[in-house]
Amino acid sequence: MRTVRTTLVAVTAVVLSAALAAPAFAAPRGHGDHEATREAIEAAVKDGVPGVTVTADDWSATAGVGNLRTGAPRSADDRYRIGSITKTFVATVLLQLEAEGRLSLDDTVEKWLPGVVRGNGHDGSKVALRQLLNHTSGIYNYTEDKDFGRTYFLADGFFEHRYDTRSPRDLVAVAMGHAPEFAPGTSWKYSNTNYIVAGMVIEKVTGSPYGDEIRRRVIKPLGLHATSVPGTRVTVPRPSSRAYSKLAETTTGPTYDVTKLNPSLAGAAGGMISDSKDLNRFYTALLKGRLLPPEQLKEMKTTVATGGPAGYGLGLSGVGLSCGVRVWGHDGGIHGSQSVALTTGDGRHSLAFNFNGDWSGDAVAVVEAEFCGE
């Protein structure tokens, strides 16, 4: 189901696309007048994306519209739902807790959440926290559940249930209704359930909801004024554009405004809101070691094989682009919103952008244009 792929599951980050698997032999380019990037976002609009907003370092641009009804343009200051980019924030908090000696990534899920990951072959006593963060736990992905998909990713279900509140335990219970994908540590598969559980661990360790810890440890210290953990709030703060989806298994048919929804259906796996400038500031600070001690940053960047051209670390993906540049970051998809945020390993060149439609547009082309374009 394409709408599921472009919302929460994404199979894996867009930066893992095989389109980025070209041999890395040419000299790094990019960082020029950004003309190639501008052309790439305009091409995305021609492909059907309503509008794009992009920021690379101190340069910003937009293309298309932020409102199909009024024709109002997108803004470089647009706030948008960042989907699974949330995972890097969650992983950062867990790694900070490890650095403080309050937990170990070798701890089992069962130690912190007795009985939560259990049923149909799932066993939290065999799943380490590290395996949650790098998607080697084997825990079933709740957003792949067929009933969940019909309820939240297709038009009839979405408009009936878009304001439902779903608790983390409820979402994990959906996953526990299925068998694991594999024994913990034996393979890799992207699962949003991993990060729902990780958010629950943060709350158990600290006594505070994961969102409060992200605000205290990341958002406030970095001055990320456009970044928020909305919880159950259904609106996106202004300035912002509308978000659009087909809410169907095809990329044709009616286009729906899906801006308002209760993000508890994504929670710690994908519920946050930000803008491009804040995302660049966050990943730059992360890669430059401002958020984690060297040991924890090294752990975060220690990747496992995904079956694709890139590796996945702890809430962070790393991939070599066609021109030899290696970038780190994540993508995120949720109803009506596709986002990507990437930064070079030295934190000196950052890119973040958003499509306000979830059924078309070549995000990989935008990445390649910025980091490798003439």
C-alpha cells in the first residue's frame, strides 16, 4: 500500500534508496549556487507534489503552493510534520541517558517494560534496547497491520478516525497480535513499533513523557523554536502549509486535505513537527558532538546492513552519494508530508526539505542535486 509506505513505514529512510547506490568515485561537488537543487524541487512540483520548501545551510527556496484552494505559496519558514525524523530525536535522548549511566543499551526491554513486548512469539527479555534503535529487534511493525492501514491510511477510515487518540501500549498491542519478523539480532527490518517502545522506555527511566525529555534535552538547549512534540494536538502551528494525500492504494484519484490529524497514531515513531532551519540546526549540532559524548555519537553512527546501499545506526542513517559525499540523517513520512534531513559527517553542509504531498516527487533527486550537483 503506497500510502502506508509514504506515511510511517517508509520501509526505510529515503536515503537508503537504490538510486543512491552509484559508485562513489567523483569529486564531491554541491554547495554552489544551489541551482541544481532549485531545479530538482521544481521538477518535484511538475511531478505532482503541491509544494516544496527547502533549506540548505543559509540558503532557502520554495516551489509550488502551500494551499491548493487559494494558491498561496509555500514559505521557507513553514512548519510541517516530520514523521520518522522523530526517531533521531528519540535515539538521541536514549543515548544521553546511557551516557548518564541511567540505562545500558544492552538492557532488555523486559527489564524496563515487563510484559509489554510479549505474545505470538515476541519476548522482550530477548530484545536489547540497542536492537530497538537500529531495527534489528524483529518486532512486528504495527503500521503494517491491515486493520490499522484501513483505519488510518485509506479515505473512509481516515476521515472517521483522524482525531482518535492511540496510546503507546495500544499501538504495541497491535504489533503483538502478529508474529515477530525474525529472532532478535538475526536480521534487519524497519519497524515503527521499535520507537514506540523506545519512547515508553524513556518515560519509565525518567518519569517524564518522551516529549518532555526531547524538549528539555534537545529543543530548548538548541533553541529550536519551530520544533514541537504535539502529543494529541491535531493542528500544525503557523506558519505552515496544508498537507495533501490521495488516501488510496493508487497515486491517482481525489486529493484530500489531511493537515489535521491526531499524531498519537505515530507517537515516538513519527509524531513531531519542525521546520527546515531547525532540522539543519539539530543534525549539525548532533554530528558536531554538541548533543552526545564521543562514545555515544560513535554508537549512533555504528551501522548495520539493511539490504540496501546504506547502513542504519541508532536512529540515524548513513549513505554514500554518487559523488563520494557521505551524509547522515533520516527521512520521514506521515499523511500529506514527506521530509528529508541530511548533514555531512563534519556537520558543515546540511539539507532539509519537505513535500506537502505524499504520493509523488523524487526526494533522492533533491538530495543528489544539493550535495552532488554542479
